Amino acid sequence: MASLFVDYDALNDSISTLSSFSKANYHETLKGIIESASSKIKSISSSHDGCFDSISTESLCSETDSVDNGIHSLIEDIQNTLYTSLEYSLGMETNSEGVFFNSLYLIDYVSDNGLEHFLSQNGIEGYLNQKFGNGDVPLYDIISKGILLPGYDVTHYNDAMEKYNSTISSQRDRVVANAVFLSTGFPHLSYFYTGGHSSNITGVDSSWGTVKRVPAGENTGKERPYSLDCSGFVNWDFYNSGVSKNRINCSSVTGLSKGEKYSYYNLGNCESITSNGVFNRVHPGDLAYMPGHIGIVVYKNDNTITVAHVCDSGINIGMDLTKIDTNTGLIVDDALKPDRVGEPYFTDVIEVKYDDE
């Protein structure tokens, strides 16, 4: 299937371009010229026996009205298309000024030779420091914002995954790379309860983005773009990173939804996210947990950890990046939900012992 690229920034720019021809810059100016010319003609007419008195500017001004109305109608159509697409894909309310996202096509090319070359030369740590700007880059500037549409180029993204994973030898580093890829180098995934539990998918799933009915939970029966839920995301990542299947038990989310210790705890030591010295013990590839929710630590810097997770609460749902202060347990940055900065979130970290460690 042909590649599908939707450049929402370009559409948004087109609104600005069209607006430059709106009343303030085009319509009123043109009408002013017509009326000024008409006035001069009528002045000449008064000294020439009224020969031009019958000239009317109404029809010409009517034409400018028609052009102006057409431009504003087109602007409105483009805005409605953008708003509808965003609300459908992100479950997100757009304000009157518009929140427009540019669809990503190429996976995070950090050098002319591609991500796999960069990884082979700098390793996963070098890549993460480049990606997160040593902790200085706002998470909103990092997270993927392109809308995932049905019929996207599955082969392209699977080829990209295969290339960068071919340069990574350890399970932990593959888990981190895959989590960063899905959260920053792949069009934005929404949230779909039970997504990622029914089967193990190698690479990206061709059914992601297609509309399906939610089979369970509070949205049972409602139609949503198919994707992953929080534990389905971890399951997908571990499976695609080569973690032994008998160490992953994601066939049911019952335990997690009840806030129990859940099967992920057999992966390694669990402790409070604010335990003394926890920042020195937690590493990218470990898990962050709270009752009913789980995510993957992808970066650590200056006593904070950044977690990739699929969020289901509020209006901004789906793949998210959240930075937590390990001294306080409070959010210091959140890509999708900046309004919850300063609030508690993940409560524990699970220090995973991978098969090859």
C-alpha cells in the first residue's frame, strides 16, 4: 500500500495564507480602491453633464463580497477537518486558536545516515541524551503528534524497527528503543482498552488506527481507533525486544486494574518511586507502576525519570511521556497533560532483571 502522509502543519499554514487575503488585507482594500475610483469618476461626471452618473460600484463590491465569503468558507472547512481529525485520533479538545499537529513519516533521523547508524556509533545512551537534550527539552516537543490513519505504511515502520534493532544487542536497550520509537517516531497512538493482549504482534500492527468497538471496561461498545492500553504497550514492547514469553503475563489486566502487585513484579525488585537512593538504582528499561497503570522508564536525568506509557484518563489520551521527580514523586513535565504538573502519579518502580543480565 502506498505511503500515507498528512502534513497538518502545512494545512494550518494554508489557513494563515488564506487569512492574509481576508477582509483586513484584501477585501476592504479592494472595496476602498473601487469606491475611491467611483468617487473620482462621479466628480468628473459632474463637470461633464452627468454623463457618468449611472456608474454603480455595487456590483463590483458584491463580487469582492463573494470572494471574501468563499475564502472564509474554505478556512472554516480546513479548520473543521483539522479539529475533527484531532478529536477522533487524540480524544482531545481543540481550542478556538487551534492545536495543530504535523504527521511524522520518517522515524527520527538524527543524522544523514539514519537512526541505525547513529545508534551504532553512539549507543542507546548517546541517542537518549541527544533525543531528550540532557533533560532540557520539553516533552511536548519530543512526543509524536501525527495522526495515525488506517492504511498507514506498515512496511516502512517495520523496516525502520528492524534496522535500528539490528544495532542493539541487549534486551533492555531494545525495550527502551522500541518505547522511544512508539512514543516519538510513530504517529500518535490513542488508547484502546484490552489492546495488545489478545495476541503478540511482531512490529507495528496493521490494524492500529482502524475503528473497532471496545470489548470491555467503561467504554464497552463504543467505537474507538484500535491501538494499545498501558499493559498492552509493555507487552508489545517486551515481546518485540525478545523478552521470554514465560516472563510476561499480559493476557488479563484484571490484577492490574485492581491495583494488585500483578505479574510484572516477577521481573525484578519493586520499590517506592521516592525510596532513598532509588534514582541510582532505576535505569531506562525498568517499569513505573501505580495501581491500575504501568509504563516504561525511557530516560533519567537530575533525579527525574521519564516514563513512556499509554494514558486513558481525561481528554488527552494515548501514548504519553511523563517526567517524575524521584525526590517528591510529583510530575514535573507531561507531554499530553501539562495541567497535572505538580501532582503525584506513578508510585513504584520495578527494577527489571532481563534474561541477558
